[in-house]
Amino acid sequence: MTFITAQPRRSYHYHSATKKSLLSKFNAWAITEESDHHVAWVGAAITAMAAVFFPLTMTVVLLNGAAFGLIIAAMASLAAVVITNLAAMPVKLTIPFFVLGVLADLAIMITSFFIK
């Protein structure tokens, strides 16, 4: 006696799991921030640069010898943040310019200790 057992066919549905990149996650987040908090981001970025980071950078540069190139670089980082915000650029551009401005100010402060 022979028995033939039939197994039901299993169908496997594969779908690739896609990981979103950090840039696409940031863009999706920035779109929601654009509609909800655009004015808050503009105000925070301009206030932080003009009232905190730029005066701090200029103080450190002036106390370490007032190198003309570092003064111009500090003004350029402030101008980049202010211009992008006053030009009403979207939040997905103003936040990276603000972060780059802060990083530039930190680099300028560190550089001022080495340039006399």
C-alpha cells in the first residue's frame, strides 16, 4: 500500500523592507515643521545666532588677537543664517544653515586659539 500525501503549496510573499535614509526622514519631519512652526524656527535661529553665538564668537576672537579673517568668517556665518531666514526659505534649508553656522562659529572659536 502506498500513500501519497499532498501538502498544500505555501506561497511566500516577499517584500523588501526599505530603510529610510536620514535625509528622507529629515525632509519628512521638516515638511511638518514648515506648516506648524516655521515662524518659531526663524525666530529661534536668528535670535540664537545674533544674540548668543555671534557675540560669543566675536568675544573669543577679539580676546585671542582679533585676526581679520576670523572676524570676516564669523560675520559670514551670521549672514548666511540671517539671509536664509529673511529670504523665507523653507525649514528644510534654514535648519541646516543654522547648524552649519553654529559649527562654523565653533570652528572659528577653536581656530582663534591657534592663530595670533
